[in-house]
Amino acid sequence: MRAIEKEADSKGVSYAQLMQNAGRGFAEIVHALGQENGWDEVTGLVGPGNNGGDALVALAWLAEAGWRTHAYLVNRKQKGDELIAQYLSLGGELAESLNDENNESLATLLNQSDVLVDGLLGTGIKLPLKKEAAQVLGEINFILSDLELPPFVVAVDCPSGVDCDTGVAADETIPADLTITMAAAKQGLLKLPAFEYVGELQVVDIGLPEKMDSWIDIKTEAADWDMVAALLPERNPASHKGTFGTAFVVAGSTSYTGAALLAGKAAYRIGAGLVTLAVPEPLHAALAGHIPEATWVLLPHENGFISDHASDNVLQNLQMLPSPSSAAWTVLQNLERATAFLIGPGLGDKLSTRAFIEDLIPSLKIPMVVDADGLRHLAEIGDWHKKIIAPAVLTPHPGEMSVLTGLPKEEIQSDREGIAIKYANKWGHVVVLKGAFTVIASPSGQCTVIPVATPALAHAGTGDVLAGLIVGLRAQGLEGFDAAVAGAFIHAQAGLLAAETLGTTASVLASDILEVIPEVLAGLE
């Protein structure tokens, strides 16, 4: 942001103008909330930095719009401050922490205000906090916790006490109900523990010039509703099932029967025209009645796990086909109409299944998604990333990413974006690094973060649903990166919605996520 603001200033949009734009945009959002909720009184915590300046501009705008406003200055001098003068000229009221013995005035203001604007500390802070700042934040939190009806807290750019680079948060950080961040989401806001203090996150336009190099250089985005809505395929009234493609899903074993069902249903729920499920033969009787819309390919098996009778005849190059007696041959015979292919959910760890995958993947010429056990088997195949058609979509959780890369999980989790981008480029495939704030990285360096962290998704089978969503979107013609972004965002929102519907994150099942996908899609239309 410092580079962006510097370039904007050099192109004629001054720092002062950026602050005016930011404060006005912030105030407009608060004003709209006030109109919805009947709020008309606001107190702003005004620190000495740019966040305090943004808060003063916002308070001035709200005062002019008819709000009763109180600016509470903390370590900010009045003398010569043009923003304070502008604010006072519009009828704003002012108090100072220096003159507030025992914080009595602050307690009174917070008790009578509908909204608290947190403009105390900004993006430039370094932790640990200085003693004075920590003491002020602690006192504010104590007052808020003691109020029967505390004000709605709106943070300017970030909650005071958060490191916007690392996501570390001071214990004294003021939790926000809403954080309005300027121009772009700061990366630390989408990391834990900072995210727990952010509340709802909105971005406000600050009037940057067009075609700025410092802006164009940013390759990472946070997904939102508008972005994902623009990615989804158009559903023309004249369409038929062939219009929306065929998702071919190789999944399941006697140990993980439900994985095939969840992935297949998800592909249908996201809009695929036809789903073909290729499963070990014993699974068919158990599954068929639960997804009557699917077509089936029954694979030879060994004790309920996919086998390959020609496993020792591994393909030597992309032109060779497996033996007609193998499971790989059975799959290839049924792939003519498929427009996207998913392999992995619930396959298990048997060596016969690995041989099947090794025989099969070099012959696949359609868009591919690899998940779960499919990834673990891939990791054991030499030069696996060169043997699958690029770009495939790989959907590892941190443990599977550790198997694929050889890196410790702790190292992966400490730099999720960097690791995902590095290996997407190295392998030539799209990487979906699952977990809190799922990261989607493309071979070109493009990266999107899903701004959701919820234990609602920490249940068995939710990954199968995600894989099914992505292959369903690939089947409909989306590019791999776009399908992964849209699928991961819809999956995350469905997790939040399912938890909201049930009233708890603890009880959310993968099947609950499936049930609410239509409602999430309706919100994207």
C-alpha cells in the first residue's frame, strides 16, 4: 500500500486526496448501516497516524449527514491539524484522552453511541505494542466489555493491534464487527489470529489512478461474490444436458464408500449435465439408489479396492494403452463423452490402485482434477507432474502437500501462499492448498485466497465435495484456475451457511454442505 500510495501521489492523486476519498467511502458505509438500523450517534477513536486521519474525515462526513459525532483523540495534537479544524467546523464534538481522568468521558461516550469507529492504530504498527498503546487498548476493551449494549465496532483499515503483514494480533486488539479496509485487503487480515478480530470485511475505493504499475504487479486476490459470479458459466434456456458437460469421477473403495457419492452429487449440484461414477464393482449396489441421476462404470477390484491386472505393464509413453484386462482399460473405454475427469476421493492406499493410476494417467487427454488418495499415489510415481495433462487441478490439504513436496507441514503452513505458488509453477498445474484461507495458485503465479476460516469444513467428506464442485465446473468448460477459485469459494460459503442453518459448526456434515449449495448459487445469480 505504501508503494501504491506513493505512485498515486506521483500521478496527481495526493495523499491528502486519498485520505479524503478513504474517509468518505468509509463514512458512506457506516451511514448506510445507520439508516438500516436506526443509528445516529458515533464515537471515533482517533490516533496520531493516517488511520486517525481517515477517522476524522469519516466523522466530518457523518456530522454533515446529520449524525451526532464524537472524536476522542489519543496522542493526537489539535494545534495545526486541518482535519480536526474541518471536523469541528461541521459541528463535531471533541474529547481528549489527556484530559479524561479515569476515562470517564470515554466510558460515557461509548455507552451512548450506536457505533464506535476504531481509528486508533493502523497498518504501520509493530508488535509487541508499546506500553502506552497497550494500556489504552486494554482500557477501551474493559469499558466495552462492561457495557450492557456496546456499540457496533467498525475498524478503519484494520482492528487496532493487528499486524497487517503477519496476521499476529496483540492481546489488547479491539475486536471489530466490521473492518473497512482501504483499496485492498491487507494480507494479515486473512491470517489467524488477526482474522478473528476482523468481523465482516469490506473494501472501500480510495480513488486510485488507473494502470498503476504497483497495482498491476499484485498477483494475489481475495475472492468475493462478484468475482465468482463472473466466473460461472451462463445457463441459456435453450441448453441441454450436453451443454454442461460430463464429469467422469473415479472414486471410492469399501473403506470409503461415501466419497464417490459426495463427489458425484457435488458435480451435479454445481451444474454438470451428466456425471459418470467409476467405482469398484461391490460399491454399486450400495450407492446407486442414492444418486439415480448418475451413470456407472464398474471396475475390477481386489477386496473392494480398484485393481489393475496389468499393473506390471506400465505405460512407457503417452501413446501406449493399458492391457484390455486392466481397470485402466475399462475407464478409457468409457471416457469418450467426458469433458472433465476426477480421480482420488476414497480410493485407499493399496498398491494395486497405485498401479491402476500409473497405467491410466498418461493416456488421459481431458481436463483433470486429482484429490485425496489420488495425490498420495501420484507422489509415488516418478515425474508424475509430467505425466498428467497440464494444467490439472491438484487439491491437497497440508498433509498431502507435505507428501507431494517432501516439506514439513509446519513449513507449508507458515508460508501457504508462497509454497502454493512455488509448486504450481514447478509442476505446471493449479494447486488448491486447502485449509483455513484456502489458496489457489496457477503455474503463471496468479493466486487467489478464499477469505473463509471455519471449523464447519473440518469434517470428513468435505474435501470430496470440493473436488466434485471443481470437476463439475471443469466439465462445464471453466479453465482450471477459474474452476478451482469458484469451487473453493462456493464450498466455503456453503460451509458457513450450513453452520448458520444448524446453529453450530460442530454438527455440519459434508452432506449438509451439499444441501445448501443451491442457495449459495442463488446468491451468485
